Amino acid sequence: MHVGLSLIRQELKRLQAEGVDHVYVGDSTLEQMIQASADRPATKSKQATVGDLSSVPTQPVDAKKKNPFPAAPVLQLPEGSQSEQMQWLRQTVLDCSTCREHSGATGKVVFGEGSVEADLFFCGDAPGEDEARSGRPFVDKAGELLEKIISAMGLPRDQVYMANIMKWRPEHDKPFGNRSPTAEEMSFCLPYLQAQIKIVQPKVLIALGNTAISGLLGPDPARRMGAIRGTWQTLEGTPLMATYHPSYLLRRDDSPTKRQAWEDMLEVMEKVGLPISQRQRAYFLPKV
């Protein structure tokens, strides 16, 4: 029962990171939680309540932790073309002892990929299992959906740039699923991402999900995805569009949510001067 509850808590934490404020809890799950609460000795610490995700810990308490993180790397890009600079940075990340240590024996460091001259830079929070296995970002089901979104914008995948703040999959000891990265983990990797952005010099950054937004703009307990989604922010002078992570769209799978995400992409297209057809403007609108 405790293993099941641990998985439930992990899922609640992941949903919270993506901006979900309330969840439905089935009768069987609720019975487990009630029974566990009855079996647990009373403490003075605040307990998480059903429907209240604010008290769910940001990291599983039993997550494995390697050696403490060193200071974030300080980078000085070499002279050269964008391609040469990106190749140097890629090798620097692949050689990073901290990245290699935390990527684990079966995982790979996930650097990023795409055009170094891209106008659009899509940024997520951390690689998942499929990405860690392949060494490429956005290759799971959420990545397939992101590729469809990019295609609907009139672009092939290789004409944008894709990367995560984290360069390895956050470790955890559960049999399935992914753990959201901690602020400490993202802070270490952020200079690598900032260097990628500096090399590409995109016209627009697209931050996918609340965790990525917090990693890029800094943590803010009061920030909610529902409020910041679809708004323009800036990161060191580069316009940044905050939108849903494709994995959230897969879980919701409803036209209103998809339409919100697509409206964000329409704004991005207008910002960079991509042509927009009437057909594109009508995606996910109710049929008359």
C-alpha cells in the first residue's frame, strides 16, 4: 500500500508542476489514503489534503541523491561560427562529470538538437525515459505531439531548436514515470541552456510547462500555469511565450485546452512573421 501511495504522491507532484490545481480521487485511492493516515503516528507537520496540491513536496523524499552539486559552470564560448560554437558546447556538456554522474549507467546526457539558425527555440524541463535512452530531446509521445504542433505551424522539426533545461533525466527509484527536476538541478544546468540560446539567438523562446517556466524565469510559489499561459515574458531580452507542455495536452485531450495551446502558437507565428492561413486560424474551434 505504501508503494502505491508513493506513486500517487509522485503523480500529484508532477501535476502540480504543470499547473493543475485540483484532481479527482477515486474511492479506492481515497480509502488507501485514509487507512495510511490512520496507521501513521500523529505529527505536528502539515499533511497534504485531497484537492490541495500546495503541500505536496517538490521532490520525492526517497529520491536518490548523488554528491552535492558543485557550483554552476561558468562558460566562455569560443570564437567561431554558430555550428562550431554549438559543437564545442555539446562536447563540453557530454564531458561534464556532473551530467555524466547523474545520467546513470543506462541513461545518456541529452544535449539538444535542431537548427543553430532557428527562429523558434522550444524549451522543456527535463528528459524522460525515452530521451535518456536515445540521447535526443522530445522523442516520446509528448515529443511526437510537439512535432505535430510544429508541423501545423508550417515548419519541419529540423528548422527549430529543441532542448531541456536539464541535460539528464532526474533520478528516482520508482518503477515507472518521471520526476520533475529540483531548483538545484535546474540551476546547475541553466548556464548550458543559456549558452545554447546565445548561440542560436532565436526570435522567440517557447517555454513548455510550469516547471520549465520556473527554471527559466526563477521560482515563484504564486505563479500558476493558468495565469501565465499565453503571456509574453522575456529572458535576457528574448521574447518568451509560456504555454502548456505537450504531455499535459495528451492527458487533457480536449479541444478547449488544445485551442488555448494553439492560440499561443498563433501568437508565436505572428511574432516571427510566419504566414497564417484561415485554416490554421480555425484549428480546434467549434464547428459551426
